[in-house]
Amino acid sequence: MITIGQLAGYVGVSVKTIRVYHDKGLLPEPDRDASGYRRYGANDAIDLIKIRTLAESGVPLARIRDLRSATDEEFQQALREIDDELTDRIRSLRATQGRLRQLATGRLAALPTEVDAHLKRLARWGFTPRWVDLQRDLWILVFATHPDHAITLFHDQAETLADPALRQLFLDYDHAHDLDADDPRLDDLARRIVEATRERYGPDEPPELDATSDIPALIQGTVNASSPAWQRLDTLIRAQLDA
């Protein structure tokens, strides 16, 4: 029989870790000698090695405790599930590593090449740097949260801006940023935007993200927060579309 210190040394864990395993019910308390000290045998060492191996593999302690009483079939099934979970974690970590490398090269977030090209066109068309930066940040948010829908939304906006008349509406929206919130030009701009929207989409709804998503409201809130004029413009547009 060996002491807790000897067991810790042989298995390669700390005495504190063994005590934690006792407290959480993973490793049964051994018999004590006449002096009241714990004494461990070979089976205790084998059990501790199994627990250590599972813990080092990322298995939560609560799950290890359940596995201690599992049948061989249940144990093998649990190991397969854990293996699948680890595969997902590895994939996620590799994606995180890729994003960190992008940060290291000065790229805040990856956007499709066509989106980068579109943002450069915005500057050539006369949109302010403020608008281009805002669009970049918002597209990063959309592509990060809704990758399956983002490209459809982007193509719709790109097609809209390819039309000179519709592009002028967006330019007017951009340049309305510094207007007073009660400027009458906002009423006219809202009317023209609503008319153009109805003409472009007819009775159909414009492409949108998942109806349950909070991202559209978050995006519009970000836009509105940057300018009282933009906030009023949004209110006017919504009121006319709902009328």
C-alpha cells in the first residue's frame, strides 16, 4: 500500500488533484491506516490513471463520474461521442487560429473578395469614408452571424447600387448624416426611398435574414445611433412602408 503523495508521484498528478477527485466522487476514498492516513493499492492507481487520461482529453469531471458506473458498451459509446466533440473543438480552434493570423496581418475580419471590391467601388462612387467604414463593419457582422444568408443580401445590395438612380438615393442617405433631424429634405428623401423600394420589389418582401434574428435591428440601431438625421429618416421610411 502507498501514501497519497506516492500515488500522486507515480501517476503524475498533484495531491490536491487527488483530493478534488475524492470530493467530487470520481475516486473512492481508500481505507486508512492506524494513524488515519489514506493508503492506496494498485486498483486505486489504475482508476486514477483512467480519470487523469479522460480529464486530460477534455472530458468534464461530472461526465467522468458518470462514466465510472457505465457499462462497457455505454463507455465505448461515450468515448465515441467525446471523440466527435473533440473533433468539433479542433475545427473551431483552427478557425480561431485563422482569425488570429488575420488579425496579425492587420485584417480585422475576412470578407469575400467581391465584398472587398464592392467597398472600394463605394469610395469611387463618392460615398464618404464614414459610410464605407460603416458598411464594412456591418457586412463583417452579417457574414459572421448569418453566413448562409449574407451573400444573398450582399448581391441584392450590389445590384441595387449598380443602378445609378438607386445609387443616388444611397448617396443622398449617406450625405444626410449631418442634416438637422427636422430638415424637410429628410421627408422628401424618405418618400423617394419608399417609392424606389416598392418599385424594385413590388408586392414581394426584400431579401432579409432569418425572421427571428436580432441582427437586422442591431444593424439599424447602429446606423441610427450615429446620426439623429438617419434615425428620423429610418422612422419616416418605416412609417410610410407600414402605411
